[in-house]
Amino acid sequence: MEIVETTIGNVLTRTSGYLRTVTSHSLQPYRGCTFGNSLCGVGCYVQHSRHLLRGRPWGGFLEVRTNAADSYREHFAREARWARRSATSAEDDGAEPRPGRFSIFCSSATDPFVPQERRYGVTRSVLEAMCELPPDEVVLQTHSPAVAEHADLCRTLAERCDVRIHVSIESDRDRLPGLPPPAASVAARIEACRRLREGGLHTVVTVAPLLPIARPDEFFARLAEVADAVVLDHFIGGDGTPDGRRTRSTPLVEAMRAIEPESLTLDYRDRMAEIARRRLPGRVGVGIDGFAGRFA
């Protein structure tokens, strides 16, 4: 594993593509992800970014952006002004209008709570900076139960802006045959959600990318106890291509097919969403609507 410390000019990236109608900005405390060699890394769309990888194996490197918090403070005012003007420009170019809010998705190309966060504390320093200079909204997206260790800080931030914590739990299965184990067990992530929600934090389980679920009714019943909402997203469309061709080039597809061939279709996603809605009425989002906090 190659780990290097580096600095970033502007840690706030104006969103485009899939996230355009979700938040105004994304923020990556790290470049690369040390969960890349776990289950979530097998189908991760980020591994297809040649610009990011620069010939390095996905999961084999991590760049620690040591000045991320200072960069946030430095660029806060300018990016907030841009975001609050952006609703008009989005409408003008034919995109779905986004409220003129300064909203941040952390993170879309790494995990904010990789194991190295315990040593470097980059994400924590960014959250502390946000408490000083709060945006309108923060979405924290992670595969790691370590997010629950930061519940107090997240609550402080939630007093100053809207905070939504997304915890990825793609299935009730810890293993898919032939693939590596997950970054954390299903049980550990469910327990983290329980702690977050009982602590008063808005907690969303992202079943994304949706993997074969052994006992769907029991799974969503359990999630209903620990989460305010769930989001289901399939690799078709969800990996940045309309037909899922990025994911089809990875071993994830054959592993899914071996367990449940129907799981490779959007019909499977819709069937799982129907089951989820029976357990979480009014609290289920599908695809980009779910990530944007739109539930039905």
C-alpha cells in the first residue's frame, strides 16, 4: 500500500454528472481508497478513472490531503456564493433545477472513514471546519462503521446545517463467492446505523450497488429499525453508464449471476424496492432521487 501526504488547491469540487442534482459540491478528504481491495472496491466506478489512478492499482494507494480543512476555509465564501446562484444556471442549461444551496457530498471518490483516518484525522478536521463555517447541507457517505465514532461532532454540525449520514449496506450477505470480504460486516454497519439514529442523526442506508439479498423481507425490516430511510441503486445507471458496462467489466457481475441471475436486472431492483416500501413506507428512494433525499 502506497500512502503519501499531499496538499490540494481547492478541496471543493463543483458537481456534475450523477451528483449534479444531489449537491452543489463534492469533497474528497483523500485521493484513492484503501477499501479498494474489499468487496465494495470490486465494482467501484472510481477504478475506471485513469486520471485518478495514473496507472496505479485501485486499492493500492492513498493520498492524504493534509490541508483539506484549511482549503475548505479558504474557498468557503466563493464556493458558497457560486452554489447559491447555481439554481438559475442549472435551469437555463436544461438540467433539473437544484435549490440554490451550498451542499456538499463527502465523499464520491473515496471513503471519508478509511482506516487511515484514525491516524491522519483529515475528515474530522474538515467536519470541524464545517462547524466553524457551515454549508447548507452535508451528506456523509461511507462503508465504515467508524462514522459512529464521530457522532458527537456530527451532532454539533447538525445544529448548524442539515446533515444526512449515508451508510452503504449493499446486501444482507457478508460474502459473495470468489470475491473479497467487505470493508466491515453487515452486522457492524447496522449497529453503527442504530447508534447514529438513536443519537438523533438523520441516518440513511444506501443499498448501493444492490447485491443479491438472501432474505429481503427480514433485511428491510431490520433496516427499518435503524435507519430513517433507505436508498436502492443498481449498477445499471448507477455506475455512470446507462447499461452498467463499467461494472460488467468487473468480476462482480459473474458473482451476482451465480447467486441470483435476476439481480443483474432493474426488475430485481424494483422488486426489492417494493419489499422495502412495505417495511419503510414513505422512506424509500430509488437511484438518484434517493441520494438527493427524495423518498416515497
